[in-house]
Amino acid sequence: MRILDQQRYWAFLKAYLISFTSLVGLYVVLDAFANIDEHAEIAEGTFGLLGNMGRFYLVRTSRFYDDLCGVISMMAAIFTVTWMQKNNELLAMLAAGVSTQRVIRPVLISAVLVQGLAVANQEFLIPRVAEELQRPPDIRASDKITKLYQCTDINGIAVHGNCGFADTRIIERFDATLPASRFGTLLSLQAARGLHIPETAYRAPIRGGWLLQGARISPPRAKWTSPLLIPLTPEQVAQFPQAGKPIDGPSFFLRSDVTFAELTRSRQWFYFASTPELLRMMAKPIGRTERMEYAVYLHARLLRPLSSLTLMFLALPLVLGGTGRNMFLNLGLSLATSGVFYASAFLVQYLAKNDVVSPELAAWLPLIVFGTLAASRWDRIRT
């Protein structure tokens, strides 16, 4: 690696860190002032408030970065190139016979590398803290979750509940509709308490479903046989960790791939899901509207690295194609370009969600249009 390349990599890294700190820090400060009362409701004293807010925004930094990664990369590239022009470094290298494309090659490589960081944050970090990201600032993990959604598993079993508790994974007044295709007749199953037992609960005798206590099946005299619903004795129930105090009435284990998180998460849960989880949910029997929203977001997510690079290629010719060395003017023009880019992308995605255009076209159309514009602008760069 040449010394000049090392300087460009180091300059890009510094600009990237400064841009990240500035944008994310501004985001955190504005949100903290807007929600200070909500944080104070669940805090105990000043230190408790600072601790809660620190944890809250440390987790949400991953989400803020996911929203701003494309703009941060563009700003870092603009700062690096403008600073190079301001110090007459570019002029000296051009006089020495080095082309502009060769000079900015480290900047382009750095932009590609940081896209890998954005993908890792999106696929690995955000899904691990998805529940916290969807939790309002005035709600603890031990508080009651009163807003639950109905979910249908891969076997056609519709699951719902009255309220839940995130710390124990318990749903109170658990309801399930069991389809005739799996049980021979349509059944309604109600339970006083449902405890989710994930596949990773290796200490449990049965995994991958719900432990239901105080259950009742309607119609009561219906004859059914299915491996998806297993009657349990009190002794078998006692073998489950966190089963809690016994509840009067029959107990069952319902095999279902519906999880506690799926019942309690927000309608925008797919923004926090990994790509494999999103694909798994699209394979389930869901409504057309939901499927269209998932498809639009999935295609946009897969093309996000290319979109971020396109945004940078749109902005760089604004700096390298003229004689202006004003960093703030260059940054303003670049931000205006990014505003038009994202506004166009949001408009096309809105049309796709309303079934006007296909999800594939919604993802590729802004990339094709602005990518063509970026390629035409590239010839304006002085060499």
C-alpha cells in the first residue's frame, strides 16, 4: 500500500467517525429531549434515569446507524475529497501525472468496506436487540404488554392472546383456533396461561410450541387426534422450567412455530428482522397487504449497499467536477442530492405497497435512474 493511499484511508476513517458521531449524536439528543418524561416515569432517581437512558440509546444506536449509513458514507467521502482539494493535494497529484480516479480509489474502496459493516449491523446486531428496539421508553420488560396481534402458523393454527409479559414469555388468556384440516374438526382452544417453549429450551421435555395450562376445548365433546396437540399430566407439566404455580384444568402442549415475539411485536417488526427470518415469515399464510410490505422492504434491503454506493457516486462529481473548495457548500449540494434520491425511493415504495408497481421494480427503478445519472456525471470529473 502506497503512503498516499494510507493517508486517504486514514482521512476517510476520521471523516466517517466524525460524521457518524455528529448525525447519531444529534439524533440521540433530539429524541432524548422529546422523551425525557417517559424515561423519568420508570427511573428511580437521577442515576437510575441516566442508566436507563444510556441503555436505551446505546441499543438504539444500531437502528440510527441503519437509517443513516448511506448518508454517513456519502458525507465521509465528500469530507475526504474536499479536504484533499482544500490543501491542494489533488492539484499536486494531478501535476505528477496521477489521475483523479486513481487518487480517489482508496475512498471508493473504503465506502465498499463500510457497507459490509452496515450489512453486519442489519443482519446480526439489530435482530438480537429487536425486542428492545420496539419497546417504548416508558415500558419495562416486566410490564404487561396489552397490545397483541393474531398470528397464523405454518399449520394454519391461528394464535392470539389477551396480554403478555416479555420477561417470562407468558401469554394470559391464550386463544387458538385449530383448523379442521389438522384436527378433523374445527376447534377453539382457550387457556388461562400460555408459556412459550422455544426450540433452544433444552431442559424442557417438549420444545417448539406452547405449554397451555387451565385449558378448555370447544366443542367439548369433539373427537380429535393430532400430534400437534399433546395432553399433559400434572407430573409432566412440573418438568417444564418456569411452569409456575399449577392452574386448575387440563394442560396441553401445542406445537406451533408462532413465537412470543411474533404475538407481541409491532406492525413494523420486519424492519428489525434478519433476512432469513423475513423469508421464513413470507412463507407463512399471511395477507396480501402484509406480504407486499415484506416483499417491498426485502428487495430494498438487498439493494441497500448498491443504493448507498450510487448515492456516493452521485455526490462525488459535484466536488471533483468543479473548482469549488467550500466544504459546507459541497456538503449542502450532496445532501440535497441525497434528499431527492431518498424521496424518489420512498415514492416508488409507496406505489409498490399499494400494488401499483411490483416490489422488484420499486427496488430497481431508483437505482437504474440515479445510477445512470451518476455514470453520466462521472465524465465531468477532472483528470
